[in-house]
Amino acid sequence: MRSEQHARSLGSVGIWAPSSLWAQEGDGLPDAVAELGELGFGTVWLGNGPDMMDLAATALAATERITVATGIVNIWVHSPEDVAAAFHLAEKRHPGRLLLGLGNGPREATQWAMSPYRELTQYLDHLDAAAVPAEARVIAAVGPRMLALSAARSRGAHPFLITPEHTALARTTLGPEPLLAPEQKVVLESDPSTARAIARQALDFYLSKRGYATNLRRLGFSEEDLSHGGSDRLIDATVAWGDPDTVRARINEHHQAGADHVAIQLLTWQTDSPNRTDRHLPRAHYRRLAAALADAADGQADRWRSTERAECR
């Protein structure tokens, strides 16, 4: 599938949020999803959670247009049989609008010795057997081996906690055709100390995980960068903070580097504090971003498709 088709089905920019935040909307979830579509965001991404497939069904029913993607189905928790059944039900009711993001999430201690790559390939085998088409799924790939697998056995890759430099490397590995939809963390705060503090609150969990840390080291970050919640250098590279125009510039960097779609995860004190019980989607922040992002990302993607992608062929 070519980039123009990816852009039509996902849009150039989407909204990524943990399943817990989508669930917190309760009966207001359809309204939240519908508003995001009206604001111009082409896809909503539901982060890993036990009820994500039920949330996906609710989100799909909220509009007749917006794409709903899982970011991600944790292969250690969700059985391929259950995921395949949920997919086929969604496909019957909302054809072509559910994108299954699959990947290696948290797992039990008894599963630590198992190979994530092997388990994922077997999971894909089960989905193949259940007639879930490759073009309806993407893989949470960051390293070269997983990126190659995503190109061979899915629609493409959904990298998480990366930089525009990684997007360029991923495009080279994937080749010109597969979907490349990186997640980009965003803080709408111009004070450096406040913005970085919000970012560290969100990154603390990920920097302790071997997979994310390995990829960041591969991108040139040191052990010092990875410690104490992340150095200023690492925070500034992985989190786009500032006003909407600054965020727009980072989104454009991803498109120029080869992304077809960028999934924005907007961080605030409220959404990302583990001690808050009133966490909810930062809908006012989405509205602030919408105007700045309305046409810039599409223009950058078109420019890249007409120049850089020609060199990949």
C-alpha cells in the first residue's frame, strides 16, 4: 500500500492515549472520538489495556470515518483467537476502519525467558490462520529485526518512544511502501523546567525497560542520558515541548524523515501522574493543537513523497 493510501485511511496525524484515559471518558467516549474526527485527526490510537478491544468497538461506532488503531495489543496478554474474533466483528460492522497494532508489552515472570520475536511470529501465524489480513495489522517495531518483520508480515510499523532520526532509519529498513506511524510525545508547555518535569513523569516507566533503553542507546544516548528520568538531551529529543507551532515543527520532521502518519501522545501533569484519580483525555489541548496541525503535516508528507521516497525505490 502506497503512502497516499496510508494518508487517506489514517490521516497524517492521529491521537494516541492509554486505554485507561479513553475508558475514563465513560459515556462521553463517543463524543470525544467524534470531536477528534471533526478537529481533523485521522486516527485514534488506544494504548495497551485489558478492555482495549471493547473500547475500540465503542470508538468505531462513534463516527463513520475515523480509523481506530490499537497501540498495542499485548501479545502476552491477549490471545490471538480473541483478537481475531474482535477484529472480524469490527470488520463486519465498520469495514476497513480497525487497525491492529501488535507488540511485546508487559509480561509475567514465567514468560521472561521466551523470545519476543518468536512469540510474535507465532502470534502472526495464528492471525493468518484466522484470516486476519496482514494489511489490517502493524507491529510495534523499533529494532532492525522487528522492523523487517513488520514489513514482511504486516502493513508496517508503529514505533514508540523514538526520534525523527529513528524515523529516517526505520524508513530505510522498511523500504518505501510499508506504513510508518511513529508515536510522538508532546507537552504543550513553553517553560523548560515544567515541560521536562512533565515529560520525565511519563518517561520514567519506559526508561527502565530493556527494549526501549536498548533502542535509545542505539540512537546514541548514554547511560547517563537514561538515568534519573532522562537527561535534558534525551527529553528534548524524544518529547516535543513548547507551543503548538513548535510541536508542528517536530511532526514535520517525522514526515520529512519518512513517516506516513504521526500518533501524538499529549502529556500533562494530570494525564500522566500515577497518583491522580481524576485522569482524563486532555481535550482542550487537542483543540489547541488542531489548528496548527491542520495542513502542515500533509504538505510535508507530500513533499517527502515527491523527493525522498523516489530515492528509496
